[in-house]
Amino acid sequence: MVGIVTYGVYIPKFRIKVEEIARVWGGNAEDVTGGLGVFSKSVPDLDEDTATIAVEAARNALRRREIDPRDIEAVYVGSESHPYAVKPTACTVGEAIGATPTMTAADFEFACKAGTAGIQTCMGMVASGMIRYGLAIGSDVAQGAPSDALEYTAAAGGAAYLIGNDDPIAILHRTCSFTTDTPDFWRREGQDYPRHGGRFTGEPGYFKHVEGAVRLMFEQTGKNPKDYTYAVFHQPNAKFPQRVAKILGFSADQIKPGLVVPRLGNTYSGSSLIGLAATLDVARPGDRIFMASFGSGAGSDAFDIEVTDAIEAGAFHRDAAPGVEKLLENPVYIGYAQYARHKGKIVMQ
């Protein structure tokens, strides 16, 4: 009965419209928005980074359920934009939320699926009896070089999931992964921005691995898309998750609640986890959710999730923290110059 005990999300209030980025670099906004299905993306404030976003997401998770932070015995933060190359973000998060100093903590990196890798680790540790609760977070202030295709979607945000077996709001019935050495996206030490293989990130990257993980799950469980109420896939843009859902036999209605990328952008390690949170925000007891993340390099983690009665009763209070839809409301739109300053593309001397 290992599952999600509580969850929380944080999304910065600032946004930039894709057409504003296109205006600066001479692109065609209609081509960009029509091709990617992304119309705006979140931007961190001047004092926000992966660590602060992770802390806020974790605090929102704890607002929904009265948990003694000292019972959180593992903290894992997945990101590809950790503030330090050598200094774990997880320690900062654990200290900020008051987790036990005897916790185990580490930072995970696997492009956009580092957060789901943290969930898998917590699942194993809870199931084995090593820990009572484990906190898995996917958080990023995603990078994209000026004028690069990534700049139109690379966003900021994060989601935190407390994993345990104490009256979970959603049971994590099963997880599996599909991984190969497919270098579709990379960033060497000291480089400010990642590089990517363009179209190479599509078929041999995203689609091969997501489809591989999903089909493996179906093979292991004997289930198919009709057995699920909702589905969530990694969202580098709006085009990819919709296409892979159709290929695998999921409907547009199944992925609709979690498809937040058009207004949010790609939050990298937070992407599929924020999509799952948006789905949990509207889920009801008995709903079945399929989730598949993707991380370049490349791999996909798939999850079979069942919502329990605890999501509407007992110690869990969904309205005690803002849901994804609430966090997407009332954005503050900024121009490219302010965006560039917020992202550190220009620095005041």
C-alpha cells in the first residue's frame, strides 16, 4: 500500500508570452505557438531558483496534511538546474521544512525524469521499511540559450510528493522503466545552456522511451488505456504528449486535466509531476491514473496509480494549498528584457 500521502506544487507568478520571444529574435509567433502548442511560460523571480521552488512545493504539500517533518527520513530533489554543482539542494530543502537531521538526502539528475526517479527510490525505501516517509521533488528553472528553440518553452516550477504507507491518497501500484543510451540532449560541466539533437529528440528519444515504458507496464499488469480514468505524459511541448497518447490509445479527455504546458511551458523535472498534481486536483476516489515521465539521455518511468477515499476524507485537505489551476491564474506578464534579467542572461554590474 505504498503511495502518495500528500503533494504540493509551486509555480512562479511571472510569465513571458512566446510571441514576445519571437518578436525579439525575428521569428513567426504563429509558427512557434502553432507548432509547439505553448503560448506562455513561467519565469522565476530574481530571488527564485530550483531550491526555493522545491522548498515552496514541499511546504505546500505539508499544508495539506499534518505530518511531523521529523518523520521525513529521505529527501530527494531531481533537477537539471541545481544551484550548485557541488552542494546538494536536498539538504537545503530538508533543513527548510524541518526534516529529521538523520535523514538520507541526495540530488538526482536524469534530465526531465529526475523527479520520478526520486519517487521510485522513496517507494522502495518505504516498502522495505527503511523509512516512514520519503519526499521526492522535481524542480527546475529550465535553461534555454537565447534564440534557441528551447527558449520558447524552458520554464520554472516544481512539485513535491510525500511517499509513505500511512493512509495514502493514491496508491502507487506499480512502476517500471525503459532506458537506453540515447544522447538527444546534453550539457557539459561549466556550460550555461544545454545542447540538443533537434528532431533526434523526438522519435528515438521521447517516443521510443515513453512508448517502451508504457507498453512494458501494460505487459506486466495486463491493463490497457481503457482501464484508466486519466493519463499524464511528460510535456516538453503540447504536441508530443498529445501525439503519444493517441499512438498508445489514450483519449484527449484522459490527458486534458494534466496538460498544463500551453500556459506553463516545460518545467523539465517538474513537468510530468505538475501534470500529475493537476490531475490529482480534480481526481475522485477510485480513479486510475497512468503517468509516464521522460528524461533525455534517455529514459522513461511509468506508474500505475489508484486514487483512494483518503483524497476526500480524513487527514488530507486538498484546499489547504493552492492547486495547479490556482497557481496558473493571474500571471504577471513581462517583456524580454526583464525576462533576460530574471534568467541571468544579462547581469547588472
